[in-house]
Amino acid sequence: MPVPEGVELERGERVLATAATTGDEVVVITTHRLVVPGGALAGGRPWHLVDRGRWDPETDELSVTWVDHGPAGRWTLTDTGAVPDHFQERVQATIVLVEEVSIDRQRRARVVLRKDLASGRMLAQTIVGRGCDPDDPDLVAATEIVADRMAEQIGLQG
């Protein structure tokens, strides 16, 4: 697949799918990143930073939020092609293990062990529930225990 104008691929990276948007942008799905040249995602964002993605086939809208609270993205695609399928596949390819942590009804989080598809490096992400204090000592301690256990499960600690 040709590399769209404004996209510079990293070593070993390739374009999987592209789609034009109603805003005259192009959504580019690569093996390592989501890229929208000329927009907020001109440099791309790696797949392991996606918190949630949604494809709405009724409106042809692709939306994404990020674990690091970067600006959310929303694009209406004019010709979807394989973008929705590759988007979902790339996000899923990063997820190794997921575990919910709940101290009580108000204090909860998700610990996600993910793979950086560019480097192969494993990393643990803690995504706190809405309205939760990310610095709550009980929640931090519980999520650290879960992250350590998950890393041990895949042989990262011993």
C-alpha cells in the first residue's frame, strides 16, 4: 500500500489501510501507529496508548481516546475500506493481559499489560475509574500488586 503524503514511516513500519475523511484529512493505519497527516495526529500515536476506540457503521465515524489523556480524535470517513478492521486489530494486538482492581464502589481501576508494537517492549498501564483519585494510596498499592503479578505471569519478573 502506498505511503500517503505527510507520513514518514519508522523502520519496520508499514501502512495497512487508509481512509479519507469529510474534513479533507486522511486516517492512516500503520503497523505501529494511528496517523492523521496535517492534523493533531500528524506525528502519529502508538497503538498501546489507545484507551478506547469506537467505530460507528451508521455514521461512518471513528473515535479514539488515549490512556495519557491526549486530545480525543473523531473522524467521519468517506470511504472506510479496511480502516475499522485494522484499527480494532492493531489495538487488540497490544493487549496482553487486563485485570480490574476494585477497592470499593468508588475506587477502581484497570491494569493493562500491553505491548509496544514498534519496540516489542511490555508495559503496564493503570487506568483509574472516572472520578477516582489516581494518587489514592490504597488504589496505587493494589494496582502495583496486580501489575507485578501480571508481569510475573508472562515472565518479566521472577
